[in-house]
Amino acid sequence: MSIAPLTEDQRDALQEVLNIAMGQAGNSLARILDAFVELSVPRIRFVEVSMVTSTIEEFVPCSGEVTAVRQAFFDDLRGEALIIFDQNGCQDIADLMGYDDHLDVQAQQELLLDVSNVLVGAILNGVTNTLGTHLSYSAPSIMAERTLLNQIITPENVPWTHSALLEVNYSLKDRDFRSHLLLFMAEEAIEALRKAVDDFVESF
Amino acid sequence: MDSHAATTPLLNFIVDRVNIGIFVINKEMDIILWNHFMETYSGTSAEEALGQNLFKQFPELPSAWLKRKINSVFILKNFAFTSWEQRPYLFKFPHNRPVTGGVDSMRQNCTFLPVIDEKNNEEYVCVTLLDVTDTSIYQNRLEETKQQLAEASNRDGLTGIHNRRYLEDSILKEFARATRYKEALSFIILDIDHFKHVNDDLGHLAGDEVLRRVAEILSATVRDTDILARYGGEEFGIVCPSTRLEGAMMLAERVRTSIATTLILYDEKPVPITISLGVAQFNNDIDSYEKLINQADTALYQSKEKGRNCATYYIKDD
């Protein structure tokens, strides 16, 4: 099926929604982590499946191996979030999340899942608050560990041809931590996003 | 009829009796709902739990981590989760499989749900606790089976020692390590002398028995750090990590002597068995593990030339 991308006005509105959401997210994250979180300006793209790997590589400038967590969200908006961590900096946030000094494999995985859940929730709740929509979430799970960035998604196994892709990256001030959040909303979910943005614009 | 009024007792009944742990806490971490599942497994009744501080009532809970988790739900008004795969349980509860379990306590997946009571302007966190002990047991069995399969695919069916595939994997790994850390590495290849005669004169069953006995003697003679495998036919290989040529030659000589001096019987009759060995040491000229095997092979050939039942090490012929 063919999906029209958002119009320029819709894109501008979505960008604005994301900017507001980022402000709220940064604020909430700072309260949870007791640390200043630097958030990038969100980027919005419409990608075809053939472009997905190169777009991820463009958004996530990381040459080494990465670990990636996925989490689904559904209700008024629907899609899947990918959180990509480079291998540094995980230990660095362990104490921020209330973990003991020494992390075994399970504790490291749980930390990544906890942090991912918080990062996804912070942004998407900012979005839903602004748009006046509701969301539910599935439990996050680890989709790739110590894998090259261009191998975390296998385009042949992706069941969509077009998707909206939103990217934000986070870093912690004075700490060696950085991660990237990619939100995919594919096919019909783009229409739901379009409708939510239109309703938001009309509410003014 | 007011459907709301009619369904409320139903909902209360279901929340209490559903086979899922459900409890609710307020911002002070006081328990304000504690369902039947929680009562049954914790041994703490709703009467005892309600109004109590969660961490005072259950001091065994991982408080630093859990407080952060619950706070993140209050602050973000967001879901949070725990999975048994990373954290086996939140509360240490008994499970319902005392006979068929194999795990010590109930495995739990938990969801932390933000609850907002708009009428009273109060916020809560509802925690649901799902018993996933069954899933975890099947998952563990699957992992065990996968490990057994991996192990089986590395074993030689006849002798039970490692097979050629495993040997090549090991030598590749050890080769990479020796190259990176400039460590010593030696390789021994050995071959049963006149094995064809055993098969021709006594039959293949005798040949199989000899191979099994040789494998046993070799296993008992090599050091713990050596990697022994059946290389193919009547050939065996020994990877010797952190071992120089002199050490490898000593091991080769010890192995040769054990085989030559151990009585091997077939059908209650002794079968005289000797072996020939070739030894090679990794050095900077060797740029692939195949080359190391080839050099040991060349030395083995020289042992055969010299009249068998001996060990020879590789010398560069230039």
C-alpha cells in the first residue's frame, strides 16, 4: 500500500511536538537520574525499507559494536522503539539507577532494559501529553548484543515498506554515556500519527 | 440500572481473586491494595499489609533499586517492567511445582503501572506479578538441550573424546591468542602404527576397540590444559597451549611410552600397539593454524620413516 508522507505543515507540527516533549523528557530524566541529561534536537524521516540500515548508520555515528533494546508501544499511536547503546558508559549509569557497584551479566542486561524503558517512556509520554493521546507499552527486551550497527536490523525480515522514523540521542553531562532512540511507526501507524498531529494543530 | 455500581463489586472480586499478584502503593510507599494472590504467597494478610510501608513490611526487597524504579513510574507516569530472565523474582515466593520444578522459587514477570485517581488527585503505582515459573523451566530445559547438542556436535561418536571440528576450533582460538599475546603454543599429531593390520587381521570391531582404548590412555596422560581430539581415522591431535617445543616433546614421549607399555586386549588377547608422533611449535614464521598442523604432519612422517614408535619435532629444512 502507498502511504503519503506527512505534509510540510504536519512535519513542522510534529517537530514542534517533539521539541516540547524533549523539554519535558529532559526534566523528568534529570529527576530520575539526578544528573543533567543532554538531548539532541529530534530528527524526523520517512524511510523505505531499503534505506533503513543506511539511515540508522547516518543517525547513529558509532563504528564499534553496539547493544540494542527494543520496546513496543500501542494504543493511539503504534510502533516500536529501538534504543542503541555503544559499549561504553553502561557501568557509568549503574549507580544512577540504584545498582550495586559490581554488575554481573543479568544485572547489566536489566540495567539496559531499565534505562531503555525510562528513555522511551520519557520521550513518548512527552509526546502523548502534548498530543493528548494515550499509550501502553510492552516489556522491553534485548534484540542485539555486541553486534555491528548495520546488522541489528535485517531488512528482509522487516514486514513493512515505509515507516516514519524519529531519532533522538541522549548523553549525560560529565559522564561517558550516550544512547540513541529510534522510533519506528510503520504503514498504517503513520496515518494514526498524521491524525494525532492534525488534531493537535486544530486544537489551537 | 447503574452499570458502574453493578460492575464495581465484580471488578473488586476479580482483582482480589485473579491468579496474578496485584498490589498498589502510594507515594509514601505505603501498601494500599494487597490482593489474595499476594496474601497466599507472602503469608501476609491484607489486614496486616494495608497501611504498612512496603519496605518495612518486606525488608528483604532490594530497596535502593526498587525505590528508584517506583519513583520513575511516579515521575514519568510511565510503565516499568522486570523480567525473570534478568531478575528471577521480586518477592521470593514458593511455586506450585515442588516435584517437577527444578527452580528454587517462583519466577516472576512484573509490570509497574501508573495509576491516577483524578477525583482525589492522588497518584499510585500498581504492581502486577505474573507467575512465569513454567515458562522459565521450559526455557531452561531448552537452553540445556541446546548446550547438550553443541557438546554432542563436538564429540567423536566412537571414542567419546573431542572430534576434528572441535580440534580445529580450538587450535584456531589458541593460534589467535598465541599470536596476540606472543605466547607459546605447540601441536602434536599422532598416528597408530600399522593400524591397517589390526583391522585386516582381527577385524573392524578389534580396530574400534583399539581406538577406544588409545583414546582412554591418551585422555589419562595429557595435562588438563591440553586439548585432545580424534583427528580422523587412526590419527589424534593434541593442542598444547602455553607450551614450548621442549615441553611438547616431553609430553609426546610420555604419551608414546604410555601407549607402548599399556596392555591393550581384544577378545582377551593382547594387541601390541605403538604410536608415532609429530610435534611442531608455533613461531613467527607461521601465519596460519593450518601451517602449524602441516609442520606437525611433516614431523609425523619423519617418525614413520625412522621406523615408528617415536616422536619427532619439526625442523625447518633450508
